[in-house]
Amino acid sequence: MRYIISKQNKKIKGEIVLPSSKSISNRLLLIRALAKKSFEIFNLSYSNDTKDLVKILKSESNVFDVGNAGTTMRFLTSYLANKPGDWILTGSERMKHRPIGILVNALNELGVKIEYLEKEGFPPIKIYGTNLKGGNIEISGSISSQFISSLLLIAPTLPNGLNIKLKSKIVSKPYIDMTLNLMRNFGIKSKWEDDHIIIRKQNYRAKDFIVEADWSSASYWYEMAAIADIADIKLYGLKKNSIQGDSIITELFEKIGIKTSFISGGVHLIKVPTPLIKQFEYDFSNNPDITQTMAVTLSALNIPFSLLGLESLIIKETNRIQALKNELLKTGCNLLVTNDSISKFKNNNIDTNCTITWNFNTCGDHRMALSFTPLAMLNKIIVDDVNVVKKSYPGFWEDIQKIGFDIQEIK
């Protein structure tokens, strides 16, 4: 399904209840599955990724198709490795090109047998689950923090716990911090010293939990506010002292004129007059999921930028570095990209006088659809595969209509 999207003015005003965090929700579902006693999870994400994980954890099958859900694939790999039985994990065609070998090798060190059913190092995989003992392992943190979180979640259930030595640069460290923070909330103590994370055998302590709203989803509203001439919007569900690393957007967008005030139940965003910064540079190693938001926002504002630390983007739902270059080129903005960086120079700007509708390919990536839609404030756009947003923000199209975007389905 495709939408043609436009907006008659560059004014953003309204109130939005944001979706809950799927990153927190998915971790909680694994913790509940590993705990000896169940508990309630309130405000659980209604994203496709989370709904699919709920179904899999309740399923009596031994073959699980995770679709395009990378978190689910990685978390279930460790979970099923410690569950006696023969299990098969598969996914979409894109998932079959997203590496799993680093996690599989770590689990092999712990004594489980895992076979690749197609390409070496990639899903689908067959897991011969057993009662793991735990112990000492080494794992690279340079590809995905989800490999590490996957192991951490099962660590307290193992007789010998886990002593994980982290090798090389760690990407998305805040997501590891999130995992440990949530585990701590359920009674699990851990020690992170230098390059070692140590968790001894313990029991998860069941307690009800309320999931906070998703800061990654909030980033698209910050983007709209930045592109708008006038912005006054309230976003509900966000917490000031969030365990989500993407809450850094309050600081990043302040540099380009968006003031965040924390109010009861959320945040209030307003656009304030501020001189445009001459250059934006930031290392997104810890916050790769907001790279697309920032790249499109800065391009729309014609601010030169250099976005670094992006090596993990090439194995996401699509190669996000190349996808950003390809799609922004349609607006007249030609980015310079490498395997781990994206840059825009001073005279390489979006053509705001364009009379041709921009036709964007989401590349099967929810964050491409979400981050490019605000450009409808500059020019009429077409977005393909619109249902892809259900992966993280199912109500996005309804929400933007509330604040004046016009959406027409192309039949």
C-alpha cells in the first residue's frame, strides 16, 4: 500500500499519546518467561515485533518465524539454547542476511549445539537446546548490543552464571545499560568492571511493571517540530529520567531550536528562534536508531553535518546508510557516505522549490518511512509499503493526521 502525503502549512500543534517502548517491552517479556513466577506488564508495546514475541513465547511449536524482528531473533537464540529441545529459528529474507554468528559462537562456548540451515553465520538456525551451566565467555560488541543483552538475560538462570568479556568497540551501549537496569528492577545484581560483565546465579523477582513511552518514536515529532515554522506540541508517556538512550534527542534538538519542557505525563515541545548552527557533528555509536531522524532533519534545514559511528546501520532492516543516500538524492541532496559515516556539505541542499512529488522507497524499514514522512511539510511525497511502521509505531499515520497532514491512499 502507498500513501500520498502533504501538509498545507508548516505549523505543528497538538497532543499525542506516544506508543510504548518495544525495546523495554521485549526485554520484559523475556524476563517474565525466565522468572519462576509471572507478573503483569502494563502498557505493553502494540508493535508487530512485540505482538509476535508474545505469540512465540506462548506457542507449543518448535519452529518460529520472527519475520524482520532482529531483537526477537537474538533474544530467542539464547533463550532456546537454554531450553531442552530442538528448535528452529527463521525469518524474512532480509533476516537471513543479518549476522548471528557472533552470538552462536558464544553459545557454542557454553556447550550448546547450533546448526546453520542455509548460509554460515546467518539465520535460519537449528538449536539443540540443553541445560546450560554458564561460565566464562568472550563476545565482540562491535556488531550488535543485542547479542550481549541476549546472553545477559539468561545469565542469572545458569548454575554458574556468566562472566562475559567484551571484545572491541561496543555499539549501542545504552541498550546494554537498559537490559541491566531492567534486570536490576527484578532483583538481579550485576557487576560491570572494565571489559567484564559478571552475573551470578540468582532468581528473577516477579513484580508488575509499567512500560514508558518510546523515545525513538518521539524523535519523529522532534523532527516535525524542527522542520516546522511554528511548533507547539505535547507528547505523553515519556519520562525525564528514562532508561532509553534515545532520550538524548532532547539535547540534540535543542541545538536546532527545539525546547523540551517536562510536564505531567510527558513533554512539551516548542520551537524557539535560534540562529542555525554552522555545522552538526555527532557520534551515533550509542544511538544508531535516531540517525535517520537526524540526517533527514538536518538535510531539511540545510545544515551541514557529519554523522559518525554508523557501522551497525548496514545490518539493520536495510542498509540504512545507503538507503538514506538513495532517498535523499531524490530531493536534490547528495550525501557523502562511507561504511560508518554520513556527511552533507554546505552547498548540497534539498530543493525546496521542487514541483515534482518525491517518491520515497521505505526499503522495508520502519525508520525510513517514519523519518522521511515529515518532509511532506516541504513538498508532496509518496511513501511506499506504509504498513512497515507497524513494526514500532502502528498508529503513526493516524497520529500525524490529527495535526494536519493529509493522507490519501494510492489505489
